[in-house]
Amino acid sequence: MITCKTSREIGGMGHPIKRKEDIRFIQGKGRYVDDIKLPGMLHMDIVRSPYAYARIKHIDASEALKIPGVVAVVTGKDLEKYNLHWMPTLMSDTQMVLPTDTVMYQAQEVAAVIATDRYTARDAKEAVRVEYEPMKPVVDPYKALEPDAPVLRTDKEGKTDNHIWHWEVGDREKTEAVFRSADVVVKEHMHIPRIHVVSIETCGCVADYDKVNNHLTMYMTTQAPHAIRTVIALVAGHLGLTEEKIRVISPDIGGGFGGKVPVYPGYVIAIAVSFLTGKPVKWIEDRSENLQADSFARDYHITAEMAATREGKILATRFKVLADHGYTDAAANPSKFPTGLFSIGTGSYDYDTAFMEADAVYTNKPPGGVAYRCSFRVTEAVHAIERLTDSMARALGMDPAEFRMKNFIKKEDFPWKSPTGWTYDSGDYHAGLKKAMEVIGYDDLRREQAEKRKKGELMGIGISTFTEIVGAGPSRDFDILGIKMFDSCEIRVHPTGKAIARFGTKSQGQGHETTYAQIIAEELGIPAEHIQVEEGDTDTAPYGLGTYASRSTPTAGAAAAVAARKLRDKARKIAAYLLEVSEEDLEWEPGKFYVKGAPEKAKTIQDIVFAAYTNHPPGMEAGFEATHYYDPPNLTFPSGAYICVVDIDKETFEIKIRRFVAIDDCGNIINPMVVQGQVHGGLTQGLAPAMYEELIYDEDGNILNGTLMDYLVPTAVESPRWETGHTITPSPHHPIGAKGVGESPTVGAPPAIANAIVDALSVYGITHLDIPITPYKIYEALKAKGVIED
Amino acid sequence: MTRDITVTINGEQHTVAVEPRLLLVHLIREKLNLTGTHIGCDTSSCGACTVLINGKSAKSCTILAVQADGASITTIEGVGTPEALHPLQEGFRECHGLHCGFCTPGMIMRAMELLEKNPNPTEEEIRWGIAGNLCRCTGYNNIVKAIQYAAAKLRGEETPSTEPEFV
């Protein structure tokens, strides 16, 4: 049950109030980066490599430069003069802005053309002649580690192989000992495929450098405007572009999902060209460029093992990962965590022994390793543990629900220390799964399945009971390029009691303009409709690390509550002064302070704020403003219990999701309508890699599905009618008990779907299929089992 | 080389000199500065650029401006007013049918024609009806609800509850 402490008029936490931002979006008045048009603006387009690995012998721009309206063609050699041809990645690797001699993946930026309009720039791009000397690329990450594999990163002095890093966590020896003596061991090899976020808006920018004032305004599609400003200052500071001279504006963003965290070469080239020409430069990538060149997600090859007793008690897990990072490690992770938060992969289960290790390699593919609506590699980890859990239940001959119930961490055992070092804050896993089973009618479904199996029909039921880890993060462990991962809120309340609140995060559709206002409304009693929320302008907003990894509510949402509480403390002092009583004699209810035992003697928050400007107590600072930079004491651990029912056609192997019930626990709920919307969207983004999406490369490194014609984003037809609900287990350490939710369903849905499909096919002895599970993949698997013939 | 064309957009007539290769979406966005119509792909797959051409929904990235010579075009800016939103606009807000808002204008324009032709569509018909428009944020449940809400309102019936329903 969601309970509300404030009236609907105030609109604090728990109210499903309609979103403020929708008013402009439904009338076509959103302002996205491609809507920005500045006087004298030039347009940039990018020449890209047709080869996955090649030496550039010659670039001839002479024909392009003859086209009227073409201003310049920029190559790596041009950027090299300003030392701008390489840039750092978020993982302290290096990435080419434009190559001087070698291209490392198909669709890599090779040169930029600048023209007075979009069409002329495209003409010029076609007219640039590049002579390449193709080389044999390294595409398979396993082959990249073979001794005779060519060393790809010859730019790195002394580099003799394609290995990037090794990471491990847990107790290797203890884990091996448990595995040696365990009753039952199961093992699965899984590939979590390379996928792409495909926000419906692609990436782009307008770089506007003002030579007279030596000032850059950068309008861009970024989820982390402040961090980007710092990165630009680090990259271009030597040209006099220091941080106070840079303003990054992130306007309305048409979806992010992690793909708008990195710094892409296009942004840097646009800045360089604007810097050199003194004119605004717009760069908006095509969808195909976006799919082929921007950061990918996932691409983890995992060997996962579980050991258990014959009675069904999990004893240990062991994961080994090979991570394909493409030609540079441009993942978006906190500095200390090269595999992100993969170590959450011990799951929702109570055991004390685990070991995980990962190795990353370079290949001739685009760089990345960003989220896809997932908190730092949690999806990969959760897929592994939840698939493995089903395999173990099957090996033991136990029902997968019963097996989970038997092994869940009990709610009274929180905070719970995981064998990989995390302290789970709270959870009630039994309650979540019980609710999901009741809603879907689990026992009846199992009976129906047994009947269908007798008739030879393929029906499957899949469960996923996941634990997420979000809200990065506590400064002792979490930073990006050294900047601690706090987040911030600044509240100013105007004399008439209306407020503006600014944040270091940046909504890409999450609804911050509404939900942050609700948090402040909850704490101060000022109606949410009178609290204007602003983000995305580095000149006005306090510094923060941005919005990704479901961190906005855990960090900036907490900052809003704490800043508002600072103001409430001030309000109490002013109220005591106005009512001529001591502070201890006052009681608070949302929107006013009143004298204990004399509720008619009260001052509303509006009275108090007005007094802060007109009649504040002697010695007190005037005004009504507060700022807070929130450094979370721990991460938050949302969880969920999902059950999926599928029917598979025996002739065509078409997979139909009959029902999907998702019970999420994201702690206290700020706006149930928004939370539900996030869950719906995340579920469809979980369905996508489970059944449809994968970026596929051939052995020459050519991308085979680099457009939306053949990279299959689910439509309303593929997406089932989601049935969603919740349990509420507040986070004990978060100021408002909230945990974050945006990514939980993307994390939890793929294993529920995969488990359902494998469950249907288990009658043929199938224990695992890699996602995306397609009819063709089922056909191949059944052929391999000898169930069907060619 | 340009050619003069005349189009009526949201009731206003414009005569514009355009290159024959200019896409209609670029005419709308860049020459007429109506930026509510968005571009989300280069293969006519996403539907973010959907507008009405003589009452029929069409992806404006797939049509040359010269092909629209003489046509009457409606974009999102021509739908409803701030004081009197169209039932679809209202439905999308009431039912939380949008998150980032980028696909929303195209969805609304597509749904306009859908409801024009079929004032009382089933859920299945709505889902197939918007299958040419991609949304990456919402998972479509609430877009379907928004269109059902608008359909009821356009038929003059009571609109369904817009409170979120939980299992």
C-alpha cells in the first residue's frame, strides 16, 4: 500500500500526479538539440571507414572542397596540430577523435566535412576520397587472446597482446574447495550479446565558440553535462578553453539509457571546428551512424557455475567472464570497477562463497560498454545467476520457485553482506515472489503445463527474482575520472512561496521535473506545481555526475530531501520568532508549523518564507535557499520477482508471451504513475535483447544489421501487455526510503523470458539458449538435439 | 536548382523554393521552423516524423517536399491549442503515454488517422495501428491506454480511469 503524508494539492510523495514536462512535449514544444538553430551555423557530417581494420594511405578532399558551400574538411592530421586527435575515455584508456594513420572498426570516423547546410555537407562527404590498405581484423574476442593474434593497439608503447585488464573478486580457493566436494554442480556458457540503446533521438550537438569572449557554449545530448564540461576542459584546456569558459547545456533529451554518457568523437570535432572558425557547428548523427559507431552495451561471454547440496541449498557460485570492449575501453563505469557492479551476480540467495573473474580484450569493433538501461553490468550478472538458478533447480528436480524460496536471503537478515563484498540494504524476496505467484496463478499454470506436455504442446513458465544495485555511489568507492559520485540539489524559495530547484542530474524522460518537485513538496509542504525543476545547464545547476544507472533518486533525490530539511530547520526558527514561542514548542505538518496544543496558532510555509525576506529574525541571514551535495552512505538494492508464461508454436517455433507479471520493490514510491511507466518501459527494453536485438558482425568485422531495417527494436505488437505491481521495503539509509527503479525491469526481464523458453524446451533436454532467443535459434537447437531433421 | 512549391501547413499557406531532393521533414523542420516533427532514423522505421498529408498519416522523411506540392499538411503544432488540447494530447498526458517525448508527436499524428478510420479500435487494432512508430521509453502499455482514452472522448463517452492499475 502506498500511503501519502501530504494532500493531493501539495502533491508530495505517493501521489500519481500528472507530469509537468508533458505539456510541452504533447504540443511539439520540446526543445531537443536538433531544434537549435543559431545564426551562421555550419553543419558537420562525418566520413566513416568501410573497413574494420585498415591503414589510411591517403585522404583526398580536393573534390569535396570544390563544392560551393563546403567550408572545410578536417582529418586526424589537422587535429594532431592541436593535440586533439586522441582523447581519454571514461575508463582512462585512449580513443581516437580522428585517426592519423589507422582505422580500428567499421564506421569509425575518418574525416569531418563542414558546410553551410546539411545537404551540402552530405554531398561533400561522398566526395572525399580515402585510400585504405585493409588488414585482417580481430573480431572474435577469444581469438584476440591467442598468441599469434595481431596486436591491435600498437599506439601503446610496449603493448604485446590484446589483453586490457584482469579483475577478480571473492575467495578463489574457498570456492574451488566447495565445488570439489559439492553434491551437485551445474555449468552454463552464455553470451550476453552486444546491443545498442537506440534512444529514438540520436546523438548530436551544436558547438558555439565565441572568439571575442573566448567562450564555448556546447548544446549536446548528454546525460552528464557537468562531467562533460570537466572533460572538455581537460581535453582543450591547453588551447585556453578552461572550465569557467565552457557552458554545457543539455536541452530536452530524446531518451538516453546510457548511450548519452560517453564523449563521442563527433562532439570533440564540432568543438574543434567551432573553435577554429568562430562559428556555431551542428553535428547530428544518422540512426545508422548511431547504431554502427556509438557505444554498444553488454558483449560479455560468461561461464557460470553453481554448486549445491542434494537437498537444494546453494553453496557457491563461480563466474568467469571474457569482455569484448572493441578497440578501446570506453565503458562508462566508476573508476574502481572495470566490470561495473557485475559482482552483484551472487543474486538474491543466501550463501557465503563465490569467486568471479573477468578479462577484457581489444577487438576491431566499436568501443563502448555503456549501459542499456542497466546499472553498470548488472544485467549481465543477473542473467547469469538467474539462468543458473533455473539450471540448478532442473538438475535437482525441484520446482524453480520452490528452489528460490528455499535459498532467498530472509528479510530479517538484512543488512546482508554478500560474498563479493556488498551490503544489501533491505529486501523481502519471499513476499515479492509469493505475490507474483499468486497474481499469475502459478500452481494452476504448472498443472496446465503438465497437461499440455502430455499433448506434446510447448508451454513454458520462467521466473526471475533479481537484486539490483544502484545509486552510485558512496565517495569512498565511487568516482569517474577522480570526481566523486555525489549528486546535488539547490533550492531557492521566492518571497511568495514558490520555488526553483536545480540539480546535477539530467532527465532523459524519467520525469524529474515532476518527481523532484514531489520530494520537495513532501518535505516543505509547498505544492509540487509551484516548484520549478531545472537541470542540464552547467552555468546554473550545482555540480553533479548526471543521470544513469538509476542513480537520480538515490543521489539527487536524496539531496533534494536533505536540502529541503535544511530549509525546514530554518523555517522552524522563523516560525518560532513569528509566533513568539521556542522552537521546541512547534510541531510540523506538511505546509505549516503550529504551536503544540494550540493548532490555531500556526504559520504556513508561505508565511514563513515571506518573513524570510521581509521580517526575518535579527541575526539570521535573509532569504530562503539551501544546497546539498549528497554522498550516499551505501548503494540501494531494489529487487523484483518476475514470472513469464510463453507458448511456442511446434511448427514455426514462434514464441508468444502469454503473460508477464512483474512485482518490483523499489522502496518508497515518489509517484506510482511514473514508477509504473518506468517499469513498463524497462520491461520492453528487457524483452528486446531476450528475443530480438543483437548487433551482429561477420568475420571481417562488417556489421550485418547496422540500420533499423534489420536491428529489431520491439514495436507495440511484439511488446506484451505488462502486468505490474509492487512490494515496498524502504531503504533504511536513504532519506526518503527510495531505491531507484528505471533499470530494474531491463535487468530482470531477460532471464524471466529466457527461463520460460528454456522451460518449454526442457522436455527435449535443452538447458540453455543464448539470448536473443529466436525461432531460428530454437530450430537449430532442436536440430542439434536430433528432435527435428533438416 | 530549386523549384517553387506551395504547401498548406496547419492551415497556413507557404510558397517555398526547394531543391527537388529536399525531404518533406527538412522542409517542415528547417525551412518552416516547425520542430515538433522529429527525426529518429534514416530508414523510415521509427515514425517520429509522422505528419498528416491530406488527412493521411505519412512518414515525412520518406517523402520529398516537391511531392507534397499542393498538399495540406498537419503537424503536431497544428493539433489542439494550449487552452483546448486535442483528446489525444490530453490522453497521452493523463495516461502517462510519454516519457522523453521524442516519439510523441509522431505517435499522436499516427493515432489521429487511426481513430479517424476506426473510432472504436480494440487493443489489438491499436497495437497494429501504431506498429510503424517506435517508442523506446514507455513499453507501449500507456500509449495504448492514451489512444483508448482519446477514442472514448472523441466518441463522446466517459473516459476510462487514468489512475495507474497495479496487480
